[in-house]
Amino acid sequence: MGDIGKLLLVVGLALAVIGAVFVVGSRFGLGHLPGDISVSSGNFSFFFPVVACIVVSIVLTIVINVILRLRQ
């Protein structure tokens, strides 16, 4: 049971960090970067943040690599 508890704590902390990134990122315009897809037509609207996804992916890759290298 101790391992499951640790796993739940890590997952919870990861979700909290991701949520904080989204809150802080929206204040700096992370959701509306050039290259994001936005389509509006009548009652339909579609928004897909392609560039924002790429930026978040690059940042998370760097952070995870730094953490893994510090653990060695």
C-alpha cells in the first residue's frame, strides 16, 4: 500500500504542476500563439493550440531530462 500512496502523491503533484503551468501560461498568452488553429463558423468554433502543445512538450522534455540527470 505504501507504493500506491507514493504513486498517488507523485501523480497528484504532477497534475498540480500542470494546472499551475496552464494558469500561468494563459496569463502570458500561451494559448494564443501564432500558428495555433482557430476556426469559427456560425454556431461552431474550433481551437487547437498546435504551437502551444509543441512549446509545452519541449519545456517538459527539458525539465524531465534535467531531473533524470540530477538523479544519477
